[in-house]
Amino acid sequence: MLCLPNKLPAVFVSMSVDGLLQEALAQGKFSTAEVSAGDERTHTTLLARLVGLQNVDLPPDESLQQAVQRPGALTLSQQEANLLYFCDQVFEQGQSQNDLEPELLHPFLALRPLVAGVLLREPAVLRDLQHPLFRLLDQLWDAGRYWSAELGKPGEKYRQRLEEMLQRLRKADPATAPFQTWLDELVAQLAKDFQRADTLIDRIRQTAQGAMAGEAADQAVRQQIRTLLARAPMPDVVEELLKGPLLHSMKVVYLSKGQASDDWKLIVRVSEMLVDSMLGAEDEAGMQQVYETIPKIIPQLAKQLVSISDAAELEAWVTRIEKLHMQVLLGNKVEVRPAEPLSDLGVEAGVAANVSSALLDQVKQIPEGQWLIYVRDNNERLRCRLILKSTDGERLLFVNVLGAKCMEKTLEEFAYLLTGRQIILLDSDNNFSQVFRDTVALFLQLYQRQTLLQAELDERQRVEQERRKQAQEKARREAERIAQERLEAQVRAEEAARKQAEEQAKIAEAAARQAAEEARQKAEEAERAAAEAAAHAKVVAEKEAIAAAERKRKEEEAERDRQLQAENRRIDGRKPRNAPCAHSTLMARGWILKSTASASCKLAAVN
């Protein structure tokens, strides 16, 4: 049953898968090849060319549409081109599978022209895939997926039988080949092969079940003996008995009765009593218990040592134990020491891996009959089938397609390989028809995407056209608006220019008045500055004149003083001693002159 996307357009939801496939083949566009309405003559030529390609090794990357054009140009119908494209996709999907080894996959892929010829002759076979050819291909695919080169010569005959059928199909005429006869022949032969393998598997399973049961019993018994050895110190005789006859007897009871049986519980209890009986007791009450227990041990022990068939040997062991019991009953100490642990030799070591319990549980759910591919470290691929799991699920046994044992793993080892992707589980439902169905689903999804994309493209174009119409209308309205705005702007500009001119005139007039006022103020300031400069110059000149007059006066006074002094010296030289003092006269004259000069200077300063 095809799995289609959950969200589909309404046109797809109301359409059946067959109807959708028919529509996709008729209307889909999956290649760039030139197509036309097609005619019967072209269809016949196409079928003939496909038959001719059946014996040609086509490159995997060459499409059938390219291959059929090599003899000469051929214009295909849309449905023919789509069917060829679909067939290419089917084999490309098959090539991506892990199911077949290359030795069988390549001959299988060479059937591409044959399958395309059948599809072109009978397109309706895609609806249910019940054509004998497809059932034959399913058998070949299912049988081929179990073969691997690891089988060697024993598997060569098996592979040759499959390859012979593949080669027979490659040479077949799709119009007349007896596909049903070949199918019956192959089914009968494979049934014989599988019957032989199943017979061998039954033998292997029985042998392995016995071996696994023995291993499980041995592990359980050895674990019980380890517990007994660690229970308490003991004499050497008891240690030897536990590691020898009692161990073998426990294994017999485990295999014959099971771990849940009363016989198993009894032999374990007798062994525990034997170990405890060698320790004696420290008080009277304890010794009373010893007296009651020891007589019961020997009869029960003799019954439990079922692995000893020789009466003399059994008697020897009983005698040795009785001697020790006698010492205990007499109140003597029996020499005891810690027992040596039971050797682990012979226990198979598993893979030490950190495997989660969830993964182990998942591996336990893998059913018997599951086929898988084990990729070894050298990249060799072993195809095998799980035929047996131990009762505890801890060991897994595998065989190949011939029924021969090929692998045995513990649960942990298998889980470790699974996490490392060295184990690939094969889908039991996978076959060539399933590859077809997967391709149909992908093909329809591609067609749906194409249809959705085309619808989106149409919607985008419609929206784009509407947008352009709206843009044109908007552009027209915008042009009218711009023209009106330009006219209004021009009027506003002229009015603004007139107002600006008036404003500029007013500004110029105000600027002229301001400039005149500033010039007047500057002229007045210049006049004031000139007057102040003249007054200052006058004051300076007067000061300089006064200073010059003062200097001249001082010079004249000094000159007069010199003259007076000279005159005094001259007079003093000529007058008598008692004559009036000429100096006083001169001094008075000089004072008068100085007063006159001072008055003249003051008068000049006032003027």
C-alpha cells in the first residue's frame, strides 16, 4: 500500500492512487526531452530499440531516454517519456538498497530495458504488480539477498542458478517470453534448496540447544559451587568434594530436573549442611544441634552424589567425611582453611562493552528467522539468519543460506556490533515489488510537488498580472497627481518668488538705512576721535612746552647763579674788608630775578 503525504491539495485528496498515477504518467513533466502527441509507428520503434538495448551494458548514469536516441532522433509522447523516466527511478532506487551484493545487483540492473518494454506494452501492470515478470523478479530478489561471496564454492552453484535466470531474462522477448513457466521453475528449485538448508538447520539447532543447555548448566553449577566455597573455611576433603563429585552431580540434577526443582534445592541444601558441619560449636546448645545434624548428612550426601557410579569410590568419599564428623562429635577441632576459588578456565570471555539495557532488550526482541548482514572488520559482508536464541536470550546462533553455521554471538557482542553499524537488519518484507511501490510513492510525491509548484506559479503569475494592473493604474494616478502637484508647485513658486523679491527689497532698504546710520556713527566716532586726538596732542604739547620752559628757567637760573657767583668772586676781590657785603646785595638781586621768572612761568601755564 502506497504511503502518500498527509497534506495534499483537495484535487489530490479526492483522487485514488491509481488515478493519480495515471494522471502523473500522462501529464507529468520529468525530463527535458522533446515530446509530442506520439503515434503507433513511433511507439513500435521505441519498443524495438528497447529490445535491442537488453544485450547492451548501459552505463548506470545514462537514462533510457538518452539510450533510445542513440540509433537516431526519436520524438516520444509525454507518457512514453514519463514511463522511461519512472523505470530509471525504479532501478536507481534498487541500486540504493543493501539487499544484493554487486555480483547479483549488476545483472539485476541490466534488466532495465526489459522492464521498460513490459511497462510500455502493459501500463496497467503498475496497478497491482501481479505480472509474472514482477513475481519472478521478486523471487530472484528475495533469493539473491541471502547470497554473499563469503559462501565460497558451496554457494557458487546457488549464485549461478540465479545468474542464469537473470541472463535468460536479459535475452527474453518481452512480448513472447514464458515468464510464468520460468517463475514456476525457479520457485520449485528454490524450494528444494531451502528444504535442504532447513534440514541441516534442524540438526544444527538440536546440537546447539544441547550445547547451550550444557553451558547454561555449567555456569549455574559453577556459580553455586563458588557460593559454597565462600560460605565458610573448610577441610581439604570438603573442598575437593565440592569441586569434583558434587559439582558434577549438581550439573546432572540441573540438566535432568532444572534449577527450580526440589532435587536441585535438596542437593544445594545438603552441600550447605556439609560445609557447616565441619565448624563444630562453642556451647552446649550448639553441640546438641551438631549431634542432631551430622547423622543426617551422610545418608543424604550419598544419595546426592549421582555422578559417582563406582561404589568403592563413593564409599571412600563417605569414609573420609565420616572421619571428620567423628572428630567434631568428640569435641575436637577439625583443621579448616579458606577454600581456593573455583578456576574460571574454560569460561568464554565476551566483549567488554558498555551496552545499555534498553539496547539489550531491543536485541532480545529480534525474532528467530531474522536475516541480517554482518560487516566484518575487513569489510567482508556475511549474510546470515538467526535460527536460535538460548533460553535466557544471552546467546545467538546464525546460519547462512545453505544452512551451515556461520556465526555465534553473545547478546552483548551482538548489541555492540549493532551500535557500531556492523550489523544491518534486512527488511523481511522487502522485494522488487516493494522497490516499485516505493518508487511509485516517490514518483507521485514528485508529481504532486510539480503540480503544487505549477499552481503556485500560476497563482504568482495571476498575482503578478494583477499587481502590474494595479501598478499601472497607480502609476497613472500618480502621474496625474504629480502633474497637479507640479502646477500647484509652480504657482506656489511664483508667489514665493514675488514675496521673496519684496522681502529682499525690504531687506535691502533696511540694510541701506543701517549702512547709512553705521556710516554716520562711524563719522561721528571719527570726529570725536580726531578731537580727542587733537586735545590730547595739545595737552601733550603744553606739557612739553611747560617742561621746556621749566628746563629753560632752570638753565637760566643756573646760568644766573654762575654769573652771580662769578660776580661775587670778582667783587670780593676788589672791595675793602669793612665794606658792605656785596654778596648780600647780589643774593637779593638773584631772588628778585627768580621770583620774576617764576611768575612768568605760572602766567604762561595759565594761558
